[in-house]
Amino acid sequence: MLWKKTWEPEAVLALIGGIVAAFFVGNVAAGLLLQAGVSGFKTELSIGTVLVSTLSFHGTAIVLGTVFLLSHGSDWRDVLGKNGWVSLGLACGLLVAVAPVIIGLEYASETILDKMHRPADQQLAVKMILDARTGMRVYLGVFAVVLAPVAEEFFFRGLLFSTAKQFGWPKLGWFGVSFLFALMHVNAPTFLPLFVLALALTWLCEKTDGLLAPIIAHSLFNLANLIMLLLAEKPAAL
């Protein structure tokens, strides 16, 4: 598992704080540059806006995480764990098992919001992909399938979950971190489905004693959603 007894809790908390700080600073900076109309930040889909918005958290998590691991005599192989084929099999099996639950919860959430006369909004990431041109769409697709799963699993399961367990708060690690994971995506219809997904990813992390299986499951989940999104798109919009 990511947590090692030789790692001081203060160092882990400092890493978490650095990633969170970079996320907020990056998004505030992107918003200010967007309002100022600076070149590269003219719209939400301008290259500067997209890069700062996507990399302020995910890029920072991977870069600072790599530095942290190397400075403690470790590397990503220790974090990911072994048994690649076992991880792949467990990840695929878990997605098949929880897919009906996730789909059902999303449908129920959308139905309830509709009856409350609060139509469900698309996630910002979905809007960005649908509105983006081909080059930017490719980048966002790679980001969703490759970069986001690695960074988010490292942060939520690798750091937050492991740290909560280290401090003797396993329930907070399971449910609190899963709540934050779902909340981070800022979308009402997908909150409960993502909460369930986060619990499943945490189970994978515990079962395999590493992050490879949850990263694979997360990546496949995003890939499946991306494919369905593009297939459902009207041809005229391509």
C-alpha cells in the first residue's frame, strides 16, 4: 500500500495541502485570466484555460507525488502494486457488478430532480468535450482516460484513504473520502453513482493492496462513458 511507516504524517499532509492549494490557485488564476480576456484564455475552451483547469490538480498530484515518492526512496511501482493481470480481472469484474447500480442511481437521481423541476445539468467535463474542436477533444479524452484516473486514485485512495487509516479512522477513509470524490465532480445527478463507484474503487485498493486495480477500473469507467457520449452525439455536431 502507498502508506509506509517510515513516512511522517506531516510530510503526507504537506503533500495533500500542496495539491489542494495548487488546485484552488490554478482555478482562480484561470478564472481571472478568462475574465481579463488574456490571449489563450478567451473562452472556457481556450487552450490556456483548459490546460490550467485540468492540470492544476491532476498534473500537480502526479508531479508532486512523483517527487514525494522519490524523496522517500520509493516510486510508482510501490504505489501501483503487483499482479497486473489479477488487477485487470478484478477491475473488469467489479465494473460489471456495480454498473447496474450506478446506472440505476443516476436514472433515479435524474428522475427525482426532474420531478422537483430542477433539470439535471451536464458535468462541466462533458460540456467541454461536446463543445470542443477535434484537437482539444482528443486532449480531453486522453486526460479523462489516462491522466485523471492516475491522479485521482493517487490523491483519494493513495493519500487521503491511506492517511485516514493511518490515523485510525477507517470509516472516514471509506465514506468521507468517497463523499469528497463524488462532491469534487460538482454534478447532482452523478453524485450518488460516483459515491458508489468510489466505495468500489476503495474496495479494489484494499483487496489488491495497491492502486493499479482502482486506476484500471477508473480508466475503463471513464472510457465507457466517453464512448457512449460520443456515440450519442448527433452527427451534425461533429
